Amino acid sequence: MVSAINVPLPQGAGYAVVVGLGAVFAVGMVFTTYVLRRYQREVITAEEFATAGRSVKTGLISAAVVSSWTWAATLLTSTTQTYNNGISGAFYYAAGATCQIVLFACLAIKGKERAPGAHTYLEIVKCRYGKTTHIVYVTWGLITNILVTAMLLTGGSAVVSDLTGMHTVAACLLLPLGVVIYTLFGGIKATFLTDYAHTVVIIVILMIFGFLTWATSSVLGSPGQVWEIVTKLAETQPREGNAGGSYLTMHSRSGGIFFVINIVGNFGTVFLDNGYFNKAFAADPAAALPGYVLGGLAWFAIPAFCSTTLGLAALALEGTPSWPTYPNRLSAQEVSAGLVLPNAAVALLGTGGAVCSLLLIFMAVTSAMSAELIAVSTVYTYDIYRTYINPKASGKKLIYMSHMSVIIFAYVMAGFAIGLYYAGISMGYLYELMGIIIGGAVLPSALTLLSKRQNNMAANLTPPISTGLAIMGWLICTKKKAGVINVDTTFLDDPMLTGNVIALCTPLILVPVFTFAFGQQNFNWEILKSIKRVDEEEELEIAEEAENKIDVILSGEKQHEDVEANFISPVKSQTSAAAFEIAQTQQEKLIVEEAHLRKSFKFACYICVGLTLCLVILWPMPMYGSKYVFSKQFFTGWVTVLFIWLWFSAFMVIIYPVYESRDGIRTTFRGMYWDLTGQTHKLREWQNMHPEKLHSVVSQVNNQLLEEAQAADGKSVLGESVDEKK
């Protein structure tokens, strides 16, 4: 950490952002939740809290993918890799973490097609394999959430402390506060909306740094100037293992090792993190494929552009008086903690750079953490509480348990992050460790949805055996290479690479061996359609009563009787009654959606595999093998392409979601105008005449169609394994 005299911002600025801005987002989301409930009938039931009505559109899914995948580590570790290994670090981070999101589109489609009523992928595991395997994957899923959240808090608190002098412990405790509040009120829909807001801020700040570094800075100001300064470093401080010692080459031994570690670790954090399945289950069937593919491509530009810009700026400016620690370089501990980015920002823009980097990291931490809170709350609510403690729990009880789990997990993780701080475990260490711990569960988890032949024993035994072997290989390699096992030696490139490769590759052997040794399963996918949604009737009735009272207040005493006359009082809630009538006209909807998802899956396989091959092999490997060192002209073109790509990201996650939601935005503002001008009766008249446009009605239509399909099947096997059915 920089010394006290080099802290660019006052401590009060840290509290203002962490507490004040967190409170602004919390209040804003509480207000937004109320507005959506009143004007679009988005009632936060237990089902809505976890799945947002299963109707989120492409643009918002893409924005949510970008925001959720933009951790503090995304910005900090990618910049650190560029600082350590040169321009290859930026590409290897971005490409090595984009392919998983793109490939996950295939799982997202299969999850929606084969288990349309599921809330978590662990429900699918339970339905297919039974209790024992379910417990194994609940364990690995929660470990994934713990590692991701720990990285968010350790990285975020280190940057806040570095920039403002706020104590790291205070930052760990206060960063989750605002996130917890708005997540409690809005559920996963609040996560989607704040994801959008956070992504807007992140992209705007990256553009500020981009224009400054590549166009307007008096010290840098152009790709050519940056190229000249960084090229000279190959002579004054050459990078060992890079072609010619240059920082402007894709041939980097350390960078290549990180590329492999990055690919392995991020497969686990996508395929085992229920947060990404949450978004898949929340997506409209037509939005699952484009949402994840376009979101993944939009995300690529964020770490690639951020780390290329700030990582190379750090290399160029570290020897100048503008560098915060001048004449000293950053220590290895400061680099591992992710402090290259904030120091580069301060060197570029002074106090303004400190403010921008503080906002950047705050947005990255809070948006990703919200997704982790929802992921853990749904796992606890549906896979622990509803499955093993209270299978007959009402919707009200389930949403209460969701709220409690959000609060408890947030502050258990704050305590864990504080422990890691005092133990000297950095964000960079956790980032490279995660593949060793969770990588062994990736393949059997994916095959649960993709292969009907994988049996219970293969799914059950592969994760613990693979993880055990990975940890053993990691520690043995550390001992052989360094002679001693401690935090520093286990963080070396070769041990981390060994452990990560073992974790990802061991299942390639174990899954086929166990499957053939114990017999193939031949699973019937129709069984997964028995997973049921939560009954929302009680919660809808309570919400409608509350809205009726608000209408009376807004309409005034004289209009009381007129307002009452507009209400429908069916045996069930008004929402369910309207949904029943609409459902009778949409009997073929599920069949059409399932056919669309099957067709999308085939297309997804081609596009996802093709993009992955381009990002992992066709683009980087020839440049690595040729040992090409970037010329000034090639480097200028490289930076230009990344800048254009960032503008594509801006369109995809800022403009397109607004365009897609234009009808809902218009409906909301019209309803607010009617309320503010004393015409509340018009709002209720419009809603009664157009129930098909109300969110809760659409959600209930889908629910009733699914229930009818399950009833037609004649059985419900939620929680039963195939062996039990036999």
C-alpha cells in the first residue's frame, strides 16, 4: 500500500462512495421496485425474487452478463497481468474468460428447455441423481460463491484503502451494505437493473481513461508515444520469458501459463456459479442464446481495453514523477493486491483518476456481489431449506428465508475477507487458486444437462477425487520447485499451472471410467420438467390488497367508491384470474418455446465452439509461436480495434436494453403521470383492459401453462433419482 503522504483522496471520500453511493443505489432500487410493482405489476414474490418472471430480454441479459462477469479481479488482475507480462496479459485475461460465457449459452438453453420450472441447476442435479450427489454439488457450488465473493471483497477493499486510507476492515464491512439492501427489496430484478447502471458507469470511465491515454495526455497522448516508451523497456527492464524481453509481444511464457490457469479457473466460476443459471432461468426463451453470446462478446472489450490502457500506462509512467510512489516501484505484494490500476489512474489524471478508479472498482464489486447474493440465497432457499427442511413452505416463508440468507452470507463473507486480509492472502492468489478447488466439478456438472448417459457414480465421485488430486499435484510441484510450502511459493506459476490442469483434465478420465464401470444411465429428460415453480397466490393477493389501499389514498375520499368499483374480486387473485383466461388462448406456447430452444441449441453449438476456437487458438497461437513483436503501426491498429470494440459494448449494454424496454418505460411514465395528476382510475382501467402487458400476469400465464403440462404428464418426481423411480 502507498504511504500516508501518497494517499490521493481523503478518508472521507472512501466513506462517501462506499456508504453514500451505496445508499443512493439502495434508495434508488427501493423506489424502482415500488414503481415497477405499481405500474407494471412486478410483485416480488419468492418466484419473482429468484427468476424475475422468466421473461428478461436480450439487452438486459447481456448487460447483466457483462456486469456480473466484471469483478474487481476483472479490472485489477487483467491490469496486473499487463503490467507483469505486457500486452499479452490483457488478451490472455480477456480471451481466457470470454470463452466460458459464450460456451455457457449452450447450458443456458438446455437448462431452460429441459427444466423450465427450475430455480437452480442444483435442483436439476437432485432430480436426476438424488440426495448424495445433490449434496456434493451444493458444496462445490457454495465454495464457488465463497471464492468469488472473497475475491470481490479482498480486491475492492484493497483499492479503497489504497486510494483513500480507509481501513481495509471497514471497507470489507461496508461494501456489502448497500448491495444487501437493494437485493432484499428487488431480488434478481434489482440485480439486473443495478447491473445496467453499474455497467454504464464502468464503460464511461474506461472511455475517459482511453481518450486520455491514447489521445489527449501531455505525457502519453497517442498509441505511437506509448509504443515508443514501452519498447525502450525491453532494454532497460526486459521481461524474462517474453520474445526479445519486450512487453509488446504475445509470446510470453508467464502470460501463456496464466492463460491456461485463467481458462481452467473461469470454467468453474461460470459453470458452477448458480448466478449464471439464475440469469439463464430468468431469460425469455428467445433471449438466452443472444443474451449470453452478445454479452460475452461485449464483455471481452472491458478487460482487454482496461488492462491494455492502464497496464501499459503504468509501465510507461512508473519511472516519472507523476507516479504515486516515485521513485519507488510497486512492491510484489502491492502488485498481487491489484494496486497497479489505481496507481496508473492517479498517474494519468491525479485526483480525478483516483476518483474514477474508486468508482470503477466500487461498481465492479457491488454489481457482481449482488449476483452472488442472489445465487447463494436461491441455493439455500430451494436446495437446502425447501428440499431438506420444509418441503411444503409457502411463498411467503421462502422469500423470508431468501432475505435472511442474503444478509447472513454477506456478513459471513465480510468476516472471511477480513480474515484473508490479516492472513496475507491477496485477490491475485485467490484468482489463480479457484481453478484448483472447483475445476474438477465442471465437466460432470455440464454433462448433467448435456448427456443422458453419465451415471450417478461418475457425477458423485469425480469432483472430490479431481480436487484432491489437483491439490496434491499443486503442493508436490511447489515442494519440488521451491523446497518449501508457503503462501509465496504456492503462488508460483508452475505449481498453480499444475494444479489447475489436473483439476480440469482429471474428469476427462474419471467420468468415462465410472460411467462404463457402473453402467450408463439412459436418463429420461422429461423427468426434469416435473420440477415445480412456487405457488405465488398468497403473495399476489397481499400485493393487490396493498395496491387497492394506495389507489384509495391517491384517488381521494370522494372517489373512493369509484375506485372500489374498478376492482375485480375473484375467488383467486385478480392476476391469476386474468392469467387463466389468457392461458386458455396460448396452449401451444410451451411447445413452440421448446422447439425454438432445441433449434437455438444447434445454432449455439456452432457459434459458441467457433468463437471459442478463434479466441483460444486461431487468434493467439500463431502470434505466440511466431514470437512477433508489435510494430508501431500494428500496435496502433490493435488499440484502434479495442476502442471500436468498446463502443460495440457500449451500444450492446447501454443503448440496446433501453430500446428493447421502450414499451415498458412508456407504460411506467404514463402511469406516473396519471397518478400525479389525480387520474389513478385511468391507470387501473388500462391495467384491467390490458392484463397481457402486466408482468405478473405474464408470469402467471407461464406458470399455469407449465402446471397444465406437468399435470398432463401424470406425475411429479421432484427430488427422486432415476434409480429410485426404477
